[in-house]
Amino acid sequence: MTRAPEFDGMAALVTGGASGIGAAVATLLLERGAKVAVLDRETAGAPEGALALKADVTDDAAVREAVDRAAAELGGLHTLVSNAGIGSIGTVEDNTDEEWTRVLDINVLGMVRTARHALPHLRRAAAARPGAVSITHTCSIAATAGLPQRALYSASKGAVLSLTLAMAADHVREGIRVNCVNPGTADTPWIGRLLDRADDPAAERAALDARQPLGRLVSADEVAAAVVYLAGPGAASVTGTSLAVDGGMQGLRPRPPTA
């Protein structure tokens, strides 16, 4: 007897789903049998087979319209993956108030807006399919480890971690699970642009690789696998959890290599 795909009959919305981690998540959800909508400012990179919805997570009306359209065209909404976000470099002396406002607006309030409009659809899905409904946030190792030159970014991701726990408590009785994934430095287009701006891109990449005990950057596909696990019905008893996909960066303290 052939077993149905894990996400058979389920609909998912992925923000920031047209590139990097988001595109990898959307692709894997499609492979696992989900109907998938991608919400992004630019949708050209959305995976084939996904419903591409152009919206900016800083625009509440646009987010509401996109979420409602996704639920209407996919026949409901079981899974929200809030992945849209931007990076920032610098100490507290380097970033202006305007930069702080912009990053927090995208990285934190973008998740708030999306969840606000998705929750009515998720509640209806949870009533029909207990244990299968979830929200998963893309957080970061920056939420739990002090990284140099990442004050603003770390503050935004620390807020995402706390938001995840609070939302998990708020919605657990409604049958909606809320979790987050904490990637280490991931090999994404943003990191590529960061390296391109470095004086010595090869040396900068080597330093980022060495910072993670596995000795390499995390891949988008590896993060996607963790997101899809948390989003799936196999994680029906997992809520309020942060799952590190960081090459051991958070928990390991290996000895330096010997000469």
C-alpha cells in the first residue's frame, strides 16, 4: 500500500519564499505533497508549482490580501512559515534610528502582520485537522549567541525567539503549534552579497566557515529540512521549541585544531 505524502491535503504559505531558505522550504513542502503559496516582494524565484503572491511584509493591507488569497486559492491554510527578513551589520553606534526601525519592521512586525491575518484560517484548519496546523519562524543563532557586528540583527532575532514562545502559549489550546528554527550562518544570497563587499571575500568566507564547529556554512536545504519537520504532522507534540541548525555553533566548544 502506497503511503500518502506527509503534507497531502495541506496548504502552506511561505513568506520570503522566492529565494534562499524560503525557496528551499517552499520546494521541499511541494515535494512532500503540500499546496504552497509564496509571498515575497519579488516572486521571480518562486519554485515551480507554487502560487506566487507579490507583497511586502511591511504593508499590512498587502499582507492581508495575500494571505486571504492564498487561503482562498489553496482551499485553506494549515501551515505558515514566516521566513521574510533582512540582515544588518554594525554595533549600536553604527546603525541609525531609521535602520533600527526598518529592520525591526521587517524581521519582527512582518511576522506579526502575517500571523495576525493567517490565524483565522489556521484556526479553521485546526478544528478539522488537529495536530497538523503550525506556524514556524525563521529565527537565528544570533538570538542566543553574541555575534560581533550584529547588534541590530541580533536584537530583531531575539525578539523573534520571544515572540515564538509567547505565540506558542497563546495558541496551544487552539491546536496551533508555534516553533522556530535557529540557523547558523547559512549559505544564502544575503551572505553572498556580504562576502562580495568584503576586502578579501575568500578570507571572510573562511572565517565564517571556521566559526561553526562543522567547519562550513549551513545550507539552505538543511534549514528547510528542519522547518518542514517542525511544520509537519510528525511534530504534532512539538510547540514552543527553537531548533538550532548551526553546525554545533550554539552548544559545542571544541578544542582549537592542533598544528
